[in-house]
Amino acid sequence: MNDREGRPAGLRERTRRAVQAEIVEAAMRLFLEQGFEATTMEQIASEIGTSRRSLFRYFGTKEDIVLGDHADHGKVLQAALEARPAHEPPWEALRAALKQLVESLPYSPRDFLKITSMLHASPSLRARQHEKRQQWTELLVPDIARRLGAAADPMAEVRARALVACALSCSEVATEVWVRSEGTVDMEQAFDEAVAAVRG
Amino acid sequence: MNDREGRPAGLRERTRRAVQAEIVEAAMRLFLEQGFEATTMEQIASEIGTSRRSLFRYFGTKEDIVLGDHADHGKVLQAALEARPAHEPPWEALRAALKQLVESLPYSPRDFLKITSMLHASPSLRARQHEKRQQWTELLVPDIARRLGAAADPMAEVRARALVACALSCSEVATEVWVRSEGTVDMEQAFDEAVAAVRG
DNA sequence: CCTAATGTGTCACTCAGTGCCAACTAGGTA
DNA sequence: TACCTAGTTGGCACTGAGTGACACATTAGG
């Protein structure tokens, strides 16, 4: 049985984590130096003295080296959303959850800016990121549907999905402007401005 | 000079169009039969008696065979938006433009459903489609910014981008639900429901 | 008819990603 | 100790998208 959910964490598990971290570290350095597309898996592999094949055992795709945490962020967001008061209106709850997510990130503003810039510069990275964000939607919709008052109506799903999708769009717009201004504009304020414009 | 914008349309231009159409026809047949990922460029090439290399001269990527028109749709949308009365509020104008775009599509509902289903089934297709949609945004933002009353404010751009992004998100949600219901629910109604929920 | 531009197929290449196999290693058992 | 099993690793060969170079054909236009 593979029941271990993180308790004693045998040697195998520990080395796996260590190698994983080493890969991410080396890869990110190369990505930021030469760009994402210009860096090959071969380079990353030889950089840490392993084989191309092994890289693919740790990360299914090149993009996952960068976006590995992104799926987890969805769960953080979900938890933050569900921790909000049950009758808080959708937009407020989503706003609070997103704010909490941003604050939970372990990056310095400097690093976050560099990484986000890279993300925006590479089409394939943007694509994967969007893909993962779509999965966030699935996690958040049930909570929002609850807040809207559960109706079996197929349109109830539309309402919840639209709210989540638009909240994420607003956050994306805010982030984009923040990146393009090189961190000048306030992201939180931009988000609020975006929401205000949408709600007309 | 390459000034010809479609007037006499010499033999070269005509054959090019014809071959292009032939490629799309054959490719779409194969895609719908066996799925997008399962069909190789080699197959498509030999299907119409040409070489793999030539396919790439007509379409830069495999995805473009399906999404070739998608960029043009952006221009249709832009034109439709700009044709709306100058003081019509953003949401109404966007709604009208999107409606006009959908009505301009040459597909039967049957075909449109099949194609859209395929689009949703293939990750790489979804990714490219989203990429192209992002370019739509660039086309629409200026008009919306105008409707919001031009301010040099960097936040003015945020407001316009947010509106466009959310309108596209709502249309995406509506389309998605429409596909999943296999054409049962009314797409236009779903869109309105989405917008209403977002505007709270 | 001649020539400059354009289209075509072939070949060779890069790179991401996958399946397979043989060698090794950790961890528990007799 | 010796042994067994399961997971890890590297190497190899393969697919499939996409690109560059080249030689050869076709066409437009003077």
C-alpha cells in the first residue's frame, strides 16, 4: 500500500523532493537567463548532472517545471474562499480569497515580477497557465454556486461559472497591467478598478 | 510590390485559396473522424497528395488549420463593435457585437457543435484558441475605452481591458454550457444570465 | 521567349515527449 | 548475513511538430 501521506517521509520521498527542488532551481536560473523557449531539457539535465529522461519523470512537461505549484495554488484559493463567511457576497469573497493567495506566495516582489514577466513572454507558458487556471474554476464554482443560492437550474451553473471566470479575468488584467508597468501600479487597486468597471 | 488586396486575383492567388480550402476540408474530416491529436500532418498530406512540408507553408501550425479563421473573427467582432452607436454602453455594445459575430459564422448548428466540441476536447486547440482570443482583446479595447470616456489614466486601460475580458469570458462560459448541453440550452440566454450574475 | 519570383518535394535537423529495457539502490524479510 | 521486491536511473530508439536549405518546376510579366 502507498498510504504514506507525508508522515515519516522515508529517504526515497526526501531525495525525491530534494531533486525536484534542485531541478526547479537550476531550470529557473536558465530560463531567466536565456528565456524559456531557448532553454532545452538537455541543458537543464546536464546542468545538474542527470539525464533528460529523468527530468521527464519529475515533470511531465517543460512547462510544469515553472507551473508545478500552480495547481496547488488552486487549492489554496479554494480553501481561502471556503473560509470566508458563508453569506459574504460572491465578489467580496472572491476578492478576499485572491488577495490571500497573492499574499501566500513565497516570492519577493522582485522575483515575482521577473517570473510573471517570463510567463507573459512565452506563449506555451501562458497557454499552460491558462489551462491550469481553468481547473481552478472547477474548484471555486461549487462554493460560489452555494453563495448564489443553490438552484438545480442549468442556468445556476452559468451564473456561478461566469462569476468565477470574470473574477479570474479581472485578476489577470490587474496582473498584466502590473507587469507592464514594471510593478509601478498597485495590483490590488487595479483589481478593484477592473471589478468596478465590469459591474458598471 | 505585393499590392494586390484581392482584385483580379491571379492564378497563383486562386490556386493558393483552393489548396488551402482542400487542406482544411481533408483535415477537418480526419480530425472529426479520429480526433485532433490522433491525426498527423503526414496523414493529412498524403490524403490530398502533397508533402508534409507544404502543409506547413499553408498553415504555420497544425492548430491553425482549425483556427485559421479565428483571427479574422476578431476583425469581424471589431467592425461590429465599431458599427454600434457611439454612446451605447459597453456591455450592450459588446453583446450586440458578439451576437453579430455568431450570426456571421458559416456553419450549421450541427457542424458548429461538432467543431466546438472538438475544440474543447483538445488541450492544444483550446490553448491556441485562447491565444487568438487574447488578440481580439487588443482590437476591442480601444473602442471600449472610447465609450468609457477617454482618460490618460493608466487605470482607464484597466477598466476597458476588464470589460472586454469579462465579456469574452461570459461568451466562453455560455458556449461551454451550450456545448455540454449538446445544444440544448439557448446560448444567447446563457450569455445574458452570465452577464447579469457578474453585474450583480 | 526569357528571367525573376514563387511554389514544391526531399532531406536533414532540433526538440519535446514516450516506451522499453537493463543496471542499480533502498528497505524490509528470512 | 543473504535475499527479494519495488522504485529509480540512464540509455536507446522512436514519434511527431516544426524549421532550414537546396534543387527543381511553374508562372507572371516584360
